Amino acid sequence: MSETSRMRDSDRKTRIHLSIYDRVKFLLLFAIVYLILVWALLADNPLLSFGDSASEVANTKPWLFVLFAIEVIRQLHFALSEILAPYHGFWQKYFSTTDRIIHKLSDWNRYRLGRVIKAALLVALLAVVLGAIYKETPVRALFLAPKALWSALPMLGQLLFAVFFIIIQFGAMFWFLSRGGIDTYFPDDIRTRFSDVWGQDHVLNRIRENLLFLESPEKIEEHGGYVPGGLLLWGPPGTGKTLMAESMAGETGKPFVFVDPGAFNAMFFGVGVMKVKSLFRKLRKLALRYGGVVVFFDEADSLGNRGLGVSTGRFSSKNDLSAVFQAPCNGGGYLSENAKSLVASGAMARESFVANSAMGAGGGGMGTLQALLTELSGLKKPKGFFNRIVRRALGMRPKNPPKYRILVVMATNMPEALDEALLRPGRIDRMYRVGYPSKAGRIRTYEGYLEKVSHSLSSEEIEKLATITPYATGATIKDTINEALIMAIRNGRTSITWTDVIKAKQLKDLGPAEDVEYIERERHAVAVHEACHGVMAYLVRRHMSIDLATIEKGSDYLGMVASIPPDDQFTRWRTEYEADILVSLASLAGERMFFDGDNSSGVSGDLESATTIASFMEGHWGMGSTISSHASNRRNEVGAPGGGRGKDDGKKELRMALSDRIENNLGSLLSRAEEILRENRSKVLSLAHALEIHKTISGEDVIAVMVGGTGPLVDGKPYQNPENIAAIEKYHSASVVAHKEHERPDISIPVF
């Protein structure tokens, strides 16, 4: 049996039948008013009979019967439209012509004109009623009404007015609290264009498409589609999300409304809802007046979540990793960015419960979020007095509200904290990742900021600078150039040189060195530790290049060897991870080899890095002795049932088996690291000597020591002389003795 759908109103031949209440409600109202007037006349003159009073009211108030007759005619009109299809069709056709004439005005002009007519009509009606009451002209009655009203109010009425005044005070307080946090920039105020956004061309190309639909919506609407009204820009901080949103408004010539991330967080419940409602009323007005508007919610995760999110390693900034690598050697400084994220995510997992608990009280609040969701996709009320009142009075359907061209842009670096209801199509239609710029994007960004200052950098040096800053964002590039300019001015110059840029980069990467001096034996131990990292990185790792090596103490490390990828790479291989582990284990192998089996606590960060990478290799990536996935085994509870073993016993065996394989892998790689360092003992001591002399050297200087070349700071040729190597060995032996005896070495460090 087939089911038929309910007929659409546009397909009906006759009008929908009114209910009994809708038939008689106005007739009953007029009858009640008539009886009240009769009762008032009887109260003033008890000698009158009810019939005489009714006749006198009918004679003195004929307008009441006129309204009654108009309502009767209106109901007859409805009844005929419900019965006779030709009659209903005639009225529909007539008012369709009227609608076309009225709608020649723009939405904005009709909206403003409707408000003026509505206000004038209310004032005129009030004046006529007051004139009839006070037996005065309508205009004079308007001025007499306040005084007469106050003098006529009994004490109870005055008390009720006082209560009403208190309510107004509370309303005014909440209205005042709902102000602020929203800044409006008009087209002439915004000078940012797409040409000012560098390094994110792939995102800008998609955004241009959205703006095309905002300017010419008929290109998609005439084919049955709808204009995407919501964009989410997500990615690491400083990649240009806010700048992109500002450039959208500059390109379209539309108003730009900036919403402060904390604007909707308030002490009192309901203030955030009022702010959302007020914001979208303002947006609708601007959209009607200017043909469109761009609203930008910065840090949208502060508003669009229900308190159930926490940042993960994938979206964390580079600064979040500092808490993980607070070993004396800064154990992750020489790792690739991918390996850093793995180590960081593993360490942060221990704090996830605390973080989730803390996030429970955050967010914009349920009421505020619900109001935002409603405004983004809720039903819109019909606008205009004629549309809502006159058309309904004549039994016509109100016209649909105008189409507001509002482009909602949100930005966040924690998209996982946003509510799923906010991200659904219809609210946020498109989501673009604004990630770290590619090498070509970094070159363009460096060129853009260097064009604003005086500099002597060649195109080759700019390309090299982009290569050695693989994860630089637009904000960090701008800051680096600005820091280089400050260094140049400090040295009495106004033009930036290559040296200024390199020093600025090192300052931003490492921070200012602490003004401390190591004692000789500790200085030598730190230098040997970092030299083991540097020699191993130079010998076994090809996917990363050494950026710099230092033994100057920083805020959370004693020394470090930092590496960078020479090219943008998006896949990682087993040999690369093994090389990373070898570099990590080089410190432990080297300290034991050069200090007679002893080692410091400074290898803790290195061991954590090596163990984390080895764990993923063995249990997840198929890079170990087995090919089973530890994550899949845990998820499917392999080994838990059967054999008399409990679930916990099965999991324990899996962990023990995985731990044994990881330990075996690390043990074999440690032996390999010891062998490599033993074969290159002189290179390790030579690099340690260069670090003790210069404290901080570049990757080119490290290579100069390795091959006997010439670097920017270090001349590597003396390290090819056997006599110099012998002197370094002698100094090392004296340092080992001093290390054991906790004394100063009996000889000074040789200087060539």
C-alpha cells in the first residue's frame, strides 16, 4: 500500500480551513469590549437600564461595530477561499502582483521603512485612544497622558511600577555585560589582501572559491545548490589563519566582524546567549546593508566545545615538547620533527586524565554553544510589518526572510576540541588545514618580509635559510627577521646580513645562553657527550643535517646537537628510525667508552627517545623482529581467553614479549653505536675539543672537523695532525682522572 505525502501549501487549490478559535477570536474580543463599555456606562449612571446603556454605547462608539463588520467580512473571505478554488486563485494572483511591486525595494530599505511605519502606526493609535478617553485632541492627549496616568495610579500600581523598574535595572545590567568583545571593521578600514598572505597558496585557492560564491551566489543557487556559509581554518599557531580571515574581508569589500575568543565567557549564565543573539542580529543588518559580511571567530575552541576535548600530539605546537625533553642534554634536539611528536605524545599520555579533568570546566558553556548552533542553522523569522501582520490578517503566507550572505570563519589549533554538531555540513561546510609552509612557501615568506627591510642576502642564502628552518611559520619567520634587524641596529648597521639572520635563528631556537661557566671536567664531559651525538649523526644519518652543536647551558639543557631535514619529506623508513636511535644511544655508548664504563644521568632523555621510537618500530610499524601489531593485539585481547589464563595475564605476557623485543633491538643498536664510536674515537675527541674552544658551532663547522675542511668558525685542518690528536688524547686522559678524583685536570686544554 503506497503512502501519500501531505500536500504542500503551494499545491493547494483552496485555502486551509481555519479552526473554530481562529473563526471567532476577534468577534469575541469586540463583544467583550462592547460589554465592558456598557458596564462602565452603567457604573457611572445607575439610573440607566441595560438596554439604554447598550443603545448609547452603540450610538457613541460606531467604530466598534465597523471593526466587527470588517472582521465578519474577513471571515466570509476566508470561508469562500476554503470552498471556492477560483475565488482563492483570484486573490492569490492579485497579491502576487502587489508583492512584485513592493519587492522592487531592497531588503534593507524595506526593513528600515517597515520599522518607521510600524512606529508611526503605534503612536497614532495611542493618540486616538487617549483623545477618546480625555476628550482632547489626539496630539494634546499624548502630552497629557503621562501626568494623568501617574496621578491616577493607586498605590499598588506604583509599587508594581517600582518592581518593574527593578526588573529593568537587571535587564540593563545584563545588556551592559553583553557588550564588548566584538569589533566591526568596514570595507575602507581593511587593507589586507591575499597578496599579503605568503606560503599558503593551496588554502587561498580554495578560499577564493568560497568568496566567489559569496559575491555571486546565483552561480550555484540557480542549479539547486547552496552557498557554503562556514569555514574552519585549523593548524599550528602562527601559520596565518587570522591573516587569511582578514584578507577575505579585504578582498570582498564586505564588513569584517572580529569576535574576541573570550567574548562569550561570562560570570552569569545567559550573558553568553545574549551576546550570540546580539552578534547575529548585527550580522544580519550588515549583510542586508552591504550585501554580505565576514565574521571571524578566533580561537574557536574556547567557544565551540562542551568541555570534553584535549589537545593531542598531532596538533600540539613545538613549544609543547619542551616539557618532555628537560634532560640535561635536551634529548630531542637532534630528532626529526616526526620522532619528536611520537616521544611527546607518549609522555603527554600520562597527563591526559588531568588535562581532561581541567578541560571539563572550560569552553564557552552549553547555553552559549547551543545559541551559536541555533543561529548558524536555525529557522529565521519573517521580516517586515506588512509581511508578518498584514499578510497574515488577509490569510496569506508570509514571504520567506531575505537570504543573509554571512560567511562564518573560525580558526583554531585544537580542532579535536570542537563539538561535532558545530562541524557538521550546513554550519561549517569546509575545513582547511593551514599547516607549516613548504620550502617554496618559506622562501616566498622570507622574501616578503625581507622586502620590507634593508638586507644583503642573496637568493641562494634565502633558499638556504628556508632549508634550515623546515617548520617555520609565517609568525616565526617574521620574528626571526625582526630579531636579525635588531641585532644589526645593535651593531651600528641598518642592513641585515647573513650572520645576523643565523644568530637570530640560534637565539630563537635555543634562547639566550645562561651566564654560567662549567668546571673543566664537567665542561669536557658535556663536550664528549655532545660530540658523540654529532659524530654519530654525521656518520649514519642521511635524512637529517646537523644545524648546530653547543655546550652553552640553556634553561633546560646543558648542551645539544640540533638537526634539520634538508628537504620536505612526508614518509619515514626503518633505516631512518634506526639512525635516530643510534644517535640517541651514542651518548650512553660514548660516556661508557670514554669514561671507563661510567655514565651520567644526562642520558635519560636520550634513552626515553630511543625507547619510544623502538616501541613504535616493534609494535606498530612492522620494523622489528615480528610483524604483528601490538595495538591490534590489545584491542582484540589476543591471549586473554583460554588455557586457564586470565585477561590480565594475557596482557602481561604481551607486554613482556614486546618489552623483550624492544630491549633486544636497543641492545643490538647500542653495540653497533659502540663499534662506530670506537672506530671514530679521534673524531669524537676532535669535535669535543672544538666545542670546548668555541662553545657553539654550526653544522658546517662540524663537517669541517670531520673532513679537515674550513668552516665559518672552525678550521678543521689541525685535527688531521697526529701530534694534535695526541695532545687532545692526553688532555682527555687527564680529564678522566680528574673526573674520578673530583679534581681539576693537571693540564690545560690544548690550543692550536
